[in-house]
Amino acid sequence: MQELNLPPFEAKVTQSGENLLIWDVLRRRHVVLTPEEWVRQHVVHYLINHRGYPKGLLSLERSHQYNKRQKRTDLLALDATGQPLLLVECKRPTVPITAAVAHQIATYNLTIGAPLLLLSNGLQHYCWRVDAEKRTNELLGEVPMYGTPPQPLPKREGL
């Protein structure tokens, strides 16, 4: 699999017939290793091992409804009270992070209501804070540590 712009982790990969499988620590089973799953597993391990998100508060492929259609989130982190905290959308490395991709996660978040959003294709990552009441969002410099307030990117002159 392609090297990503995320910290490496000890991936447990096995072969099953024609498929490569990777051990998923959240689902506690092997899943087919697709390029998107490779990104998702890196993000999961990054959140747990480098940002302090408790494994028990992470939910993969959670079902939700939008416009009477059944949708699935890639990853959702909950806060200590069980409320949505961070909604994550993962794409395979060959899929560029565009405005359309950002619109997809923002649309999902209309029904979920997470104050933090993360988009990643494993090479590029964008995290921002959303204030639904004020209808604003603010790009962050990094994914906040679990339990700490997110820090905005420093303001740049001339933009």
C-alpha cells in the first residue's frame, strides 16, 4: 500500500484468497484492505495513538439518514457524554480534497452536528471547527487533542 502523510502504525495485514485483509481495532475483525480503508485505518490509529481519542468513543461506518436516504459516516468520534465531537471523511489517496468533498462532509454534518470535521485522503488533511448556530467554520492547524479546545490557524496577511 501507498505510504501516507500520517504516522505509521503496526498494521496486521493477511491474505485471504485474492484479497488483502487488515485488522480493524474498532470492529475487532479483518476487513478488506482497499485504498480508502488504508487511509481510514491510519486515521483511526492517529486519533488513538497521537491525539488521545479513546478507542471506545470511535465509531466506524455509523449509519445516519439525510434527505430520506441512508448514509454512512467513515468515522465518528464522540465526546465523554456520547455526543458527536469529530466527524471524519476518508478518501483514497488518488481522490483530491476538493470543495465537493468538503460539501459532502458538511452535508452529512447537518444531521450529525459534530463541532469538528476532518477530511483526509492520507496525503492531505483538513480539520475545521463548525459553529452551527453562527453558521461559521474555522480551519484548524491540526486535529485537536481529545478533551482540549481546538486552536485556529494563525491569520495570514494579504488573504
